[in-house]
Amino acid sequence: MARKPPPGAYGSSGGSRRDREEDRRERREYRERRDERDRNHRDRREDLDRRERREYSERRDERDRRDERDRAERRDRTENRDRRDRLDRLDRRDRADRRARGAARDDRGPMGILVGLLLTAIALVALLLWAIL
């Protein structure tokens, strides 16, 4: 034997008008609560998203500033190193030039040696003559 379908199975609520109005009111209240809950959830989610975006932007900005500072420090170190190297090369070149000029000044060559020996001989003769007299 077939069972009897439940009331409302074929579109008719099978209940009284008051029951139908109460069902409609409950459905409307449920929809309102659901919409309010969804709206609150969406608002919280948007707040979190805004906060996360702001924090991400702040972290990114801080990272960019730190990277820029690091790049500036590296650039300064490189410039200082290059300047130091350039000055060292110039100093070495200057010292080598001075050494070469100084050695050339001290190095009299064969003519200078002869003049030095002649002056020494004259001094010795003068000393001998003074000692004799």
C-alpha cells in the first residue's frame, strides 16, 4: 500500500493560512539573519584584507627603503674603494717618479765620479801642504 505524501508536496502547504504566514515570516527572518551574517562576514573580511594590504605595503616600503640604503652604502663603499685605489696608484707613481728623479740626481755618472776624485785629490794635496808648512 502506497504512503500518503506529506503536506505541501504538490505546492500546497497543506496547512492553515496562519501557518503559511508564519512560515513566510520565519523564512524572511532567516534570510535577514543570513544576509546580516554574510554582510558582517564580508565587512570583517574586507577589514582584514585592507589591514593585510596596508601591512604588506608598509613591509614592502620598509624593505625598499632598506634595499635603497644598502645599495647606497655599497655604492659609497665602491666609490671610496675606487678613490683609494686611484690615490694609491697615483701615490705609487709619484713615489716611483721621485725615486727615479732622486736616483738620477745622486747618480752623477762617470764624469761626476772623476770630478769627485779630483776634488778629493785637491783636498788631500792642500792638507799635505798645510801639514808640511
